[in-house]
Amino acid sequence: MPNVTFHKNGHTLQGEVKPETNLVVRAGIRQFPHPLLTFGCGMGKCAKCACRVLSGAEHLPAPNWKEVKLLGSRLDDGFRLCCQLWLTHDIELAQDDIARSAPVEARPECM
């Protein structure tokens, strides 16, 4: 079972999740890491769930076209969209106001 460590604004949550878990889905039904994970559409259109992967990135699939479109060069800095990730291994993530800010051209798509 994957172990998730989640950092946000000075808080750290740790918990175990079932394999193939999506953290945005869990937050939407008020399970770990609710209420700290910020998310919006859940479909890869708004980038509100963007997080920086601190460890475990080697176990994630390559970014899909939605992540490439919304995150652009931030992918090189380790950012991913939580709504597009189904976890199978341990991961450590950080989300803060900087991580969540979407490129200007991406923001209207979530409205």
C-alpha cells in the first residue's frame, strides 16, 4: 500500500492509501489528505491541484498531454497534477500557493 506524505503551508500529513488511488478523488469524498489538498475541476483543466513531487517521481508515469499543456516548464521543476496521478508507490508531495498558480491561459478553462 502506498504511503503518502503531503506538505502544505507548514503542515504535514502522512497516510497510507490503497494502490491506484487518486488523491483528488479521495479529497472530494473527504478522505486523506482532505482538507489540505486544494483542487478544482478534477479533470486536468485548471491546475489547482498542482503539487511538487519531493520523492517518488521515478514511479510515476510520464506526464500526459494535460499536464504538459497546463504545467509547461514547471514539469522540469517536479510539478505534477494530482488529479492525473493514480498512485502505486510511496510519494511525497508539497502544495502551496506558488504550486497552485496556473498559467494565465489555463485559468479560464476551469470556470
